[in-house]
Amino acid sequence: MKDPIVIVPYDANWPAEFIEIGGFLRQALGSKALRIDHIGSTAVIGLDAKPVIDIQISVRSFAEMPAIADDLAGLGYVHRADNPDLTKRYFRESEGTRRTHIHVRELGSFSEQTALLFRDYVRLHAHEAKRYAAIKHSLAKSLRHERERYTEEKDPYIWDTLRSASKWSQKVGWKPGNPDA
């Protein structure tokens, strides 16, 4: 049986964990990584989450992936070639190491930009973080061993939030800030 989905209270150590991992990634990837950003729920202060550090690495082109994959493998990350999302290349931690999901996306792509917009919007709108936490707790309880359904069931909230974030971005002239690492 797969590990159950567990949502934990926000951990103030998550940003420092990202900084440490991001530093190793920056050192290994150098200029191949145009951006390295802390994304996902652990990137939002106060948001309950699965204790997984999500990192987005933005690259010029997926044509550079062989060298990037080698660098990530050198740090102990495993390429998940079975990932069905063709807008990213996905890597996970090695067995027995800290849970980390690495999403490599092309700079300026829709998926790269939406991950950053969603994160920034939820960071600045506490009511959205509370709403998202409640949804995640409810889904984790009802779908404890059904990871795919858990992810799918979050989609309506995410798309609703992205609609609001898009309107907000137009009002404030949002653009991604400096990379996190």
C-alpha cells in the first residue's frame, strides 16, 4: 500500500530547507538554471502542506535536459520519465532522503509562469491560503490512499484561484520577482 496523504501544519523550517537544497542545485547547475524557485504549498508561509519541498528549475530549452539530468543525478535526484506532464521534466529524491520534487520547466512557458503566479497570489492573500489548507485537509482525509484523485480533486480550487490571480496580476502588473536561489 502506498504511503497515506498527510497534511501537516506549516513548518517554519521549510524555507531554510529550500535555501539549502536550492544552493546545492545552483552550484551544480550554474547558468543552465535560469531560475530556481521554491514553489508549492511549502513556499507559502502559514500554509499547511504535505512535507515535500517543491522546486521549480527554469531552463532555456528541454534540449539541455541530458546535461541537467546528469547534474541532478549527481546530487541524488531520480528522473521520473513516466511523468505524463509534457510541460515539465520531473525528478524526485533518492530513497531514504528528504522528500523533494523538482519540476524542470522552460522559462516563460505557461506552466512555469502559472506555478509562480499561483504561489505569489496565495502568499499575498491569506484567505486563499486558509481556503486551500481546508480543502487539502478534507481531501487528505477522504482520499487518504488515492494520490491521483487527491491531485485531481484540487484542480477546481487551483483553476478558480488562477482566474482570480490572473485578474489580480493585471491590476498590479505582476511579473515573477527574482529567483529564490
